[in-house]
Amino acid sequence: MHRSRTHFTPTKLHLISEEGRATPRVYTHLVPLPPLDVRPGRDPRYPAGPAFLPRILSGEAFRSTSADLMLSSARQHGDLVHYRAFGRHIYQLNHPDLIRDFMTTDSIHHHRNVVMQRARTVLGNGLLTSEEPLHMRQRRLAQPAFHRDRIAGYGIVISDAAARMTSAWQPGTTRDLHADMLELALRIVGKCLFDLDHLDNIEAVASAVDSFMSFLPLAFLPFSQTIQRLPVPSMRRLQRGKLHLDTLINRMIAERRAEPADAPDRGDLLSMLLAATDPEDTAAASNQMSDRQIHDECVTILLAGHETTANALSFALYLLAVHPEAQQQLHTEAIAVLGPTRNPSAADYPNLPFATQVFAEAMRLYPPVWVTARSCISSYQIAGYTIPVGAALLAPQFAVHRDERFFPDPDRFDPSRFTPERKAALPRYAYFPFAGGGRQCIAEGLAWMEGALTLATIARVWRLTLPPNAPAKLAINPAISLRPRHGLPLHLDLRAI
């Protein structure tokens, strides 16, 4: 076994074996990266990592979340960490170059993680769960629906929805803004995806989504498919929700298919998915998505698209409440760009840089996708260590985003980390809230605009503060996505503008 070490030039990083033979990996960066810190484990076949039993005996495994444990492992054991859980080898990657390989060149050795594989029973075979070659074909077909010009049309949808939501707020009260952000994000994705406006439809979709999200944590269990068939209330709700959502989506697909060929484009994502053709597939019968494929992509966009954005917005609002000086700066920017009454549009998005920086810093500290996981399907090497088939590989955004090598004083909220100059100096995979490579989030552009416009809409009018009984530290729940464990109660006051 040849453990690798790192040597640097000002612009390149080379991995060199201990005998001095260069590996084929050569990386180019805008700035030099810190050395790759790979330490030998107690067993020479594996890199360093935490022992499972001491964590149990000390109580650490019960006091900490899985996100906290990954952060602790990175800080204690270096850039490539090994441990075992439930008889499975797990490798945690904590360095941007290892993560870049993981996301790109080494992706041929991976499948989606076990949870996503089991979640197909709920999500179908959409972009979130499918494997190659289906995944790449679906991505080519869906990409035009997320083109910049298409997304620009959703700016008014976002700001109108945010303005309607906040119009129901009462000054001088405390309310759970996480629940509000979930409803807001669902209304936005419902309008952008399906052109849905009717409240009954939105509430029905929300009920189905809640049922789905309550089931997804069970996908961690090896007998999750058996659980779905149990005649218990939670599984009945799941099946009812799945049936209702399937019926709603299939009905909308059938209605759109029945429209005349010259019917106007409704401007929603469903219209684009129905019209999309695969330029690399010229067979007339197969170069469009089937109804089943469109259904699965719609379910994926609904679930993934609203949950993650709502969580990111919730954490951003919490951080603004904790840091009134940043909240005041965002308010000042919103007033300067929008005036006292005008709702933002997509054209305002480039003029709200501080709103974007706040959203970015919130996703650094509390990334909704807090870990990216894969399963190894063919053995290969990372830094001289052999990754066996069946091993789990983890690239934890929660840990890498808090690495002081890339983010000095990493636990401090500092939106200026994402000014253009400072952002340009970051290694590509020191910050990856939307993953990367062929699996990079296809709706990333929409999420950035939704975050900035929503924060500006709120901060222009409202002052947010923590209620008197708020805990000193926000409790987090790192499940399928990272969300506030106990909601987000914040106190609301109107600003004088």
C-alpha cells in the first residue's frame, strides 16, 4: 500500500507516491491548496478514523448528530477518514481535490447511495435516483426547462408569492417561519412547475409531500419496502398521498397532451418537459420523455425543489435574526434597489449582491444537502487506499464548509466570504451546496434567485429577532436534508419605511 503525500507548486497540486512515482492526477487551482492530509489508520489497509465503540461508551454518539460526528471526524482524522458502521466500510472525503474526483472522474465507480435506491419506491426513477445511462439522457431532456431565460420568467412568481405570504404576518407576534418557508417554496415550485394557483391544489400537494417526507427517513432501513405495506396509519397516509399526487400529476400530463399542437406555452416547467427532445436520440418514437418519466421528474422536483430551498431560507432568516447588523445591511440594499413598495423581478437579482451573499453564507453554515453519498460498485483507489465494492463514500458539505483552511473562523457568520473576489479564491469543491459533476443540481439557478429575491422581499419590510426564550444554539436535524429540528420561531416587527 502506497500512502500518498502532497507537493505543491504555486498553481498545481501533484500526488506523489512514497517511492517518488507521480500518479496521473494533476490539479490546477487559482490559489495553492493546503497539503492533502491523509493519515494511516491502526490497520494499514485503511486510513485513520474514529473507533465506533469509544464513541458509544463515551456517549458522544448519542449527544451529537451525524453531521456533528462527521465534522469531528474531519477535524480529528484528516482528509480521508475510514470507519465502519453496521458491518459496512465508510470513507469520508474532506478535501476539495478528493471531492472533485469523487464527483467527476471517479463517478463511474459509484451508484446512488442505499437510501436513494430505496427511495425509488416513492420518488420513482427521476434525476435524483436514476443511474446512467438513463440519468444523463433525462438530464439532457430536462436541461432546457432550467435555462436562464426560462428561469428569468419566474422572478415575479417568487416575489409575488413572498409578498402574499408576508402580508398575512402580524407585527408584534412570533411565528414559525420554517413552516412559512415550506409553504412558500411549495407555492413557488407549484406555480413554476405546473402553473398551479388554486389553493386546494396547493394544499393537496402539500399533504402528499408531507406524507412522502415522513417516509423517506425510513428508507435508511433495509426492510423499508416491507414497512410500506404495513397497515399502520403513517403508511396509509403515505399511500393516500402517493395516490393523490400521482393522480394529480398524471391528470395534468394527460390534459397537456390533449391540447392542440398550436396551444400557447404556459411558461411552466411541465410545458418544457413535455416538449423536450433528446438531440442525441433521433428515433422519433423515443426522443421525448414518456409520461412515466415526466411524472417521476415532477415528483422529484416537487420534493427536492421545495424542501431544500425552504430549509436554506429558514437558516438564512435565523442567521439574520441573530446578526442584526447584517439584517440592516440587507434592508438597506433592498430599499435602494426596490424602493419601499415595488416587488423584485428577475432583473433585480444581479443588483442584490448582499442578499445573494447572505443566502450563500447560510448554505455554507447550514447546507440543506449536508452530505453527498455514493455506493462503490467497482473497486478503485483513493490516495493509495483500495475502496472495496459495497463501501459507502461520503462527501460531507457540513464538514468541508466549516474547514478553517478554506474559511477562517469557520463558525462565524460572514456574508463577505462570498464577495466576487473572495469567492474566486475558493477551491471549487471547498464549497459545493449544489453538489457537482454530472449530478450537480439542475435547478441551482432557480434556487439562487429564489433565495435572494425572497430574502430581499422580507428584509425590506420586516425586522426579525429571536424570541426571549430562544435557545443559545439552533438545533438541527440532519436527515434526508438539513432542517431546523424544532421549527424556526422568530419575532416579527414592521420597519418604518
